[in-house]
Amino acid sequence: MRILALAVLAAVIFAPTAFAQQAAEEFSGKIDSIDRIDPARGDDDGSVIVIDDAGKAVIFRIDVKTAITDEASNKLTSDDIADGDSIKVSYSKTDEGNMALTILKLEK
């Protein structure tokens, strides 16, 4: 009984940190280059390099789970975005240290 009580106590203490999600961060800039995804060919991962107004370039990972939208939140694909487009992204850091896009919003 004592072991069960300790197990329940440990679950209550540690569960919130085990399931905590990393807060999404945002970045805005223009697309410098994009490595498109093509799920039909089995290419589910790509990347996009974004440069902000200060000239800082950041490489983001993009995959089939990335929501790509326009300003009105209409769904787009990676084929609808191009070098030079202004975008705003929400991303989170992966365990490997990559920055994975969750949302890529095209801004005109």
C-alpha cells in the first residue's frame, strides 16, 4: 500500500513536467529559399530559410504537419509560397535542436 501511495504521489508531482509542451515562438521575415515537401513522392520533410528585417537568417524545418495559410487563414501548400514572400511563422524547438514550423502564414 505504501508503494502504491508513493507511485501516485510521484505521478502527481512529475506528470505536469513530463507532458508540458514547449511554448511556440514566432519569427517574421522574407523567404530566402525553400526546400519543398512532396508527400506524393515520399518527401515529407523540407526546410525554409527566412531572413528578418535585421538580416538574421534562420533555417526552419517544414513537414506535412506544418499548417501553411494565407492572411485570411485559407489553407495553402508549399507550392503556393516562393522566394521573397513575406511570412510569419510559429515554431518550436525539437529535441534535436531543430526549429520545426507549426504554422507558416503568408503575409502580402
